[in-house]
Amino acid sequence: MKWVNTNALHNLLNTLIAIICGGALAGFDWTMFGVTDRTALQISGAIALAKIIINAVRDGPRGMVAPPPAEEK
């Protein structure tokens, strides 16, 4: 299976994690939406797990621990 652009997906997931964890919006009150600290942590953990699964499917376990390819000049 060929993945089209997983980098864009990773960037989107990173942005969601930053927003939900409150690093980007520390003063925002998520409780009015029913999101507690614990729930926010669970949501961001699930998103991070999704990123790992995407890497495992795309690159395989070996590709996840292999050194990065040489830089093109």
C-alpha cells in the first residue's frame, strides 16, 4: 500500500496534540466542552498512538529503528 502524504497527517496530528494538551492554548477552559485533564491526556495519547501505528504500517518495524537516509545535496 502506498501512502500519499503522511507528513501532512503527522503535522495535523501534532497540532491536535498541542491544542488538546493545552500547550498552545494553556488559558483555554476545555471543561465547558466536557473535556477534563484526564480526558485530554487520553485523547492526546490516542492520537500519539495513531502516529506510531501509521509509522509502523508505512515503514515497518525495521524502518522505524533504521538510521535516516543520507541527506541529498
